[in-house]
Amino acid sequence: MMALAVTAMISAQVVGGDPTFLGWLTTAVYLVTAVLCLLCARSVKRIFPDGDPRPHALIWGGLAFLLFFLGLNKELDLQTWFTSTIKGIAWEQGWYAYGQRAQVLFLLVFALIGLVSVAVIGWSVRRYWRSYIFLLLGLLAILRFVGVRIASFYGIYLPELSRFTGGLRINWLLELIGVLLIAVAALLNLRRRSAPLPVNNPIR
């Protein structure tokens, strides 16, 4: 009961979603790009006819799911609910005193998992790097954006990119740029589709 009370208290203090023009635009780009990735997943045999299609289908299909989730989260703000729930449980169980250290550890684990995932994807498709270069760059941009959001949500300081951009804070642009890079990768791969695979008609 204490966890529920603390969760409700914290949730009431946080305004979720991003109901701005840019927020809705980014959400739309997320969802459109998720559809493009799903089309790539369904077309891997025609895009990569000379290799095993399963790794490509797994990458594009998984990316479609991830982008769809991130697009919904852009407006539903699911991480706020998740974080509030964890804070409530931590408060009830007496873990709150270790909050800052646990948050830093969580951010480090997230960054490590993200970088390892990108490295594994890059290594598994190294023969087709031209087809995946924009996808990998887009993933890195999105991971950087999500990492900064996690850090800011928990009050963890991270160096700002604004010192390289004349004071302009561009983290919000990284999200949109990252999704657009993945959309470009999907469109380029869809253009490379070979002719439809022949259908074997049964002999009568």
C-alpha cells in the first residue's frame, strides 16, 4: 500500500507525454519508420537473396517493434509510470538511500547493453555494411538521446553537446535525426528489392 501511495504521489508531480508539434511529428516519424522496418523484415529474401535471411529479418523485425514502442512512449510517457513504480517499491523496501548509486548503475548498464547490441548487429551484417550504415548511426543517435533522458530524469549530470554547437542544445534533434537515418536505411533497402521470388506451381 505504501508503494502505491508513493507511486501516486510521484506520478501526480510529473506531466507525461510531449503534446507539442515537434513531439507529435517525432511520434509520426517513429510509427512510419516502424512500418518501413516491418516491410524490410518481410522482404529480406528479396533484399538479400545471396545470404541467410534470418539475421536480417530478426534485425528489421526487432527494430520495427522497438520503434513502435518508442513512438507510443513519446506521447504515453510509459517510462514515467515505470520509474514511479520502481521508486515506490524502493521506498517501501528501504532501498531509497541507495537511489543515486543504483540510478548511475542502471544508466551504465543501459549504455553498455546498447553499445554491445549495436556492435553485435554491426558484426553480424559486416558483409552488408553499406545496407546498414545509416541504421547503425541512427541507433547510436537514439541511444544517446535515451541515455540523456534517463540521466536527466534521475538528475545525473552528463556533458552537454551544446559546447560544440555554439550553445544550442541539440539532444532533442538527435532523436528525430536518429529515426530519420533509420527510415533512410529502410527506404534504400526497399529500393534494392530484387524481382519477386517465383512461385512454384504444382505440376498437374
